Amino acid sequence: METILSGIRSTGNLHLGNYFGAVKNFVKMQHENNCYFFIADYHSLTTHPTPEDLHNNVRKVLAEYLASGLDPEAATLYVQSDVPEIPELYLLLNMNSYIGELERTTTFKDKIRTQPDNVNAGLLTYPVLMAADILIHNATKVPVGKDQEQNLEMARKFAKRFNHMYQVDYFNEPVAYNFGENLVKIPGLDGDGKMGKSTGNGIYLVDDPKNIRKKVMKAKTDAGPTEMNQTKPEVIQNLFTIMDVVSASDTVSHFNDKYNGCEIRYGDLKKQLAEDIIAFTSPIRERILDIEKNDEYLRTVVKMGAEKARASAAKTLKDVREIIGFKPF
């Protein structure tokens, strides 16, 4: 049985990128593997150091996980800040992490560019905290999108370095898990890059039909193809990529044929795409709204998840402390 871990920040609602990037497939495998799924509220502070409502953000994401099909009886579903062993392991791993390697990570360079007034130490050591999240349960596989592959490689490096420094074979070297498929990267509606919370280019599972139609109809396009069977530019391929995961195959084929024949009407494509997204998200949205009303159920889920996560984390931290040399007198 594999130990598999995945997480999501608590900076807002889950969008289609989150769902198709990990949650959908995680739901499929939670009964056959030792699965950990967590809400990364510590990570959220690297970009939102003064959140307006951190607790409510966590609550929303928790309800969305559950509505998407995660079973708290089968998987371990928990909030990152409910497991104090994680920041302690983060501290210990930081002692064996080097400034130069952290400064060279792509995510750090991207954040320096996008938030130059908030280049904090948490951003720099983001890969170390991510490694602590993974190694605290000695996970073997981690579902990640392409943008996080480098950080996962850093986690492998820290695990290998720990084993080498202390002459042990304790930590697994976790590998990217893509459910037997290519790693999924759902694009945003702005024609550039992935779907994300901070860029405002996403469709959220909780969005109502009116909002979805409005967002999709505003998606960027171009003037249209000028040659038969020409390669789609990124701004157009993005729409087709989303259509691939929410629409019927004959619908995708229809609009591909229209594009290849220089007969595409982007307005028609967008209208169809919006309706297909609505059909996909509406059942999930209804479950989200129901779960959000059930405070007792949410409390029970969080308590159970924290207990299960801490049982695993406490064993790892105890072992790590003993390996390093922290022993009681």
C-alpha cells in the first residue's frame, strides 16, 4: 500500500484546476491507499500574511473537499496548522537547507517578480515547508502539477540529504504521482498560465451559473484561424484544454473541426463551454452549500483528521529527533 499525500492552500475556493489536478483522482484512490489530504493554511501566509478571514477560508475549502468526494473515514483529511509536528520538522529541515538552492527555485523567482513588496522568509523556505508536509508522513507519492515538480524534487533532495548526513535509510524519496496520466495543468481564462486563485482567472466549484457564463464569455481569444488545420495559439488551446475535461468528446470534436476548417465562432464555443462547466459543477456546488451549513459535521471531520494525522506525524518526529540526537535525560 502506497502512502500518498496532497494538499491545497486555504487562500480561497477550489477551482477546476485544483479539482482536475488532484482532487478527482485522489477520490478514486482513497480506498486503496494510505492517503493524506490537507489544507495548507501555513503556506497561505507566504502570499497572504494578513488574511481577512483565515478560519472561514479553511472552512470553505474543507467543505469543498468533502463535496468533491473525499471520505474522512477512508482518507486522512486535516488542517495543516492542527499538526504541530509539521513546523518542528520544518525547523529541523531548515538547518540542512541552503540559501543558494532555495533562491534558485522557480517558484521563489516567480514570487519575487509578482509580489516584490512581500518577499518574506516564508517564500524563500516554501520548498522546505512543502518537504516537511510530505516527509512528516514519509509519503512515497505526491500528486503535483507541473508548477510544483521542482519543489517536489527539493523534497527528494532534503530526504536524501537527511539520510546521508545521519547515515540512515529513514526517509523515502517521494515521487510525482500522476495517476498513470500526464501531469494535469488546467489553464486560466486569461490566455496565459495556469488557473490560479491569485490571478483571478479561475472557475470555482462554488461559482453559480450566472458567474460562470460571465467569466467564460470574457475569456481571451484571437481573431480566428487564417489557415486550414493550423496550430492553435495558447490563448485558444487553453479553452480547448478546459473543454477536454468538462465536455463530451463529440462536442470537442465538433469545435476542433470548426477550428480546423476556419469556421470557428468563438461565441458559440464559449456558450457551449460555459454550459458544460455548469453541468459539471452544479451537483458539487449544491453539496458544498449543504455541507457548509453543518457545523457539527465539519467539527467532527477536522477533529478526526487531526487525530489521525498527528498519530503518523508524532511517530516520524520522534524518530527524527532520536536520529539527530535529541534524547531525554
